[in-house]
Amino acid sequence: MLRSPAVPLALDEPSRRRLGIVTTADLSAAGVTKTEIASAVRRGSWVRLRPGVLVTAADLAEVQRTGRRPGLDALALTTALGRPDAVLSGATAAWIWGLPRPRSAVSVVELTDPHRWRRGRGWLMTRATLPDDEVTVRGAYRVTTAARTLVDAARAWPEVHAVAAVDAALLRGLTTRQELARVLDRQAYVPGIPRAVRAVALADGRAESWLETHGRLSFAALGLPPFVPQVELWVGGRLVKVADGWYSGPALAVEFDGQVKYRRPSFGRTPEEELWREKRDEDLLRSLGIQFVRVATDDLAGGRRALDQQVRRSLARPGPEVREFREVPRAEGRPRTEDTGDDGWLPRADDRIGTPGPGLTRTAEG
């Protein structure tokens, strides 16, 4: 990437590891004058993010293109505040960990500081105790651990979004139930903690999308029997499909589908190839007596009566007596490597400029 010639070479590599951020103090120490800085800002080759914190226009454009603006804003703020005790937390920490967030989440940088409460333009600092084992460093960010982040978020977020975030973290091995229990015990008398306790209890650790979490909770709310998440369906020694949900008796596969996997298929396939592959696989499984129920986001809105009736009708049909397929449930914390579902959890975008990030962090509604 072309960078502004005014950035000294000695600052180039450190700034690249922080999404391109440079400070006026570092520039001055490297011999760049205030006049040069002001001229670069006027020309638009540099952009002032916070007092004393700058980024080149080219780096800012890359950050915007790759969906990493929340990380840039967080780094700019922590750099400007210069408070070593302040830790990125809440929804900001959830973004850093690559966890799904509600679209309704306020787009402010959230921090926790053990000594003071403050708020400013685009940020909020909460005063709270942070034990050493609930603080870590992830890339360029000093942040609450995944367990502490989840508990803090679950105290404030709606149930489905909180459970989905816990599901995502358990699936990716970012935390464990033991770590979550330890954080919950420490915060037993913190406001909102009962909501966090319920969210952790409802998490399964096998859901691979926000939609799967929402679907599992909705099935329970409808009084439907629980399905087994993430069941491999094998035919003739070949893994044909991983069902999002599975009812063994009636041989019913529940698929929670959105449009992302068709708009952006995995493994280099085109949308047409993805649809054709899925159709061929399902035709094979249907020929062996397997039923399918497909659930989209719209099916989980409102009264869900049509979905309830459809699932109950399918559950009432007996499965094949002779099964020419094998059903193999997957364990918690084992994400599939093939056939990822829509709204699949994506890792946190890289915090280095000049290297493509693995993807955008999803908002929870997908």
C-alpha cells in the first residue's frame, strides 16, 4: 500500500501493527515538524482521529473497506487517553474477540477503568474492579478476557444476543464454562448478573450462527422437543452434510438458513455451485428417508405458528426402519471445517495494515 511520504520509515512498521495510527508526539520525535503535520492534514493525506492521533487517508480507506473501523476508533481513543489502567470492554471487546453484537448496540468505544468513571465524544469509561486474570492483550488491544467480556455483555444485551455470543465463544474455544463460572461468582452482587447467569446456562457451545442460537431458543419457547445440534450425516463412507439440528427418531434435519452462504460461498465456490451442491446432497439424503425443515430469520419473527406446525407435522412422521446412513453428533467446541452455515462466526479482523483480514465481524442479526 502506498503511504504518505511524510511518515518516517522508523514509524512505518510500528504504525502498521496498529492499523496505521501515528501520534504527533512520535512524529515530532522523528523530526517531522508541526508545519508538515498541519500541511498533510490540510491536503487530506492524513486524517486526525483524536487530538494528537493521526492516520493516513490510504490506511483509513483500507480500514473502512475491511470493516475494522471499530478497532481503529478503539486504538485511537486508548492512545489519546494514555491511561494504562483502562481496558477495552463491553461491546468493543466483543468486536475485538470477533463475537456477534446486536445491531442496536451503541457505536461508542467502551472501556473499564478501576479508578475512575468518564465519558466523552464517542466513548464511555466505566469504573469497575478488574482482576489481573480478567485482562489480556489481543493483538494491539488491551482488553477484557473473553469470559469477562461475555458476562459484561450478557448483563446488558437481550437474551438471544447474549446467548449467541456465549455460543460463539465456546465454539471457538475462546473461553470455557469454568472460566465463565468464575467470573459470574466474582460478580454475584453486580446489577444485571442474573441475566448473565441465565445466558450462560442457555448456551450450548455447538451453534455456529446467531440464527442457530435464535432457532434453538425459539424451539424451546414453542415447547418443541430439543434437537441435537451439529450432527454429521454419512453415506457410504462420505460425509454428506452436517445438520444444524437433528431429530433421530423421525430422521429430521433442521437447517437454519440465511443468504450469506449463497452470496459468499466457502472454498471458492460460486453461488450457483453452492446451490447445486446442496441440492444434490439433499436429494441423496431425502432418497434415504431423511426429512428437512428449513428455517429463515423471518420464520422466527412474530408468533412462529407456521414454523411450529411444520416441525410438529415432520416430527409425527416415522423415520426409516432401515437406515442407510450414519448420524454422528459433534461435541461442544468443535466447529465444522466444511459447509459452514449462514452467519457463521468469523474471527476478529487483523489489526495490521497491509494484510487482508479474514473477514468482517458480523452483527448479531446477520
